[in-house]
Amino acid sequence: MVDRRKKTETHEREAERANLTLIGSSISKDKNKKYYQFKNCNHYQDIGVKEVREFRFRCQTCQELKLSQEASEQNLTLIGAGKNAQYRYYQ
């Protein structure tokens, strides 16, 4: 299903308040998400419109980099996601 809705002024204002730039429709074609750029790190990500409105999101690229760095400080290697969002597999 293709998202035929255009970016609206409301979505743009909500993105500005959340320190994001609204780029356009979701890359994954999810009608509840939009494609944003983070202003502080310049990464791009699909984020739900509701999550932006409620400030319930984080840059997944930066999060993965942070976890990898923390793992290397402990002489570990981050292998991948664990059983849920609070766990990761390390070697």
C-alpha cells in the first residue's frame, strides 16, 4: 500500500519541535511513518508520526554506534539484537 499523503505543515512543525527535518514519505511505505533527518547527527530514519509528536524516538544509527563502542570498551563485539530491545548478543 502506497502512502499518498503529502507532507503537511503540521508534520513539518512537529518535526521542527523534535529537532528533525521532514524529508518525505516513509522508505518502507508504512503509512504511519515519515522519513526524517536528525539535525544533530544528520542521520536519516523512518519514524512514526505519533512518535515524533510525543518525542518517543532516538537515532538508531547513533544507538548502534554507542552500543558497539561500549562493547569494545569491555573487549566484546556486538553481534546483533537480542530477545528484545533491552538485550543484545555479544561475543
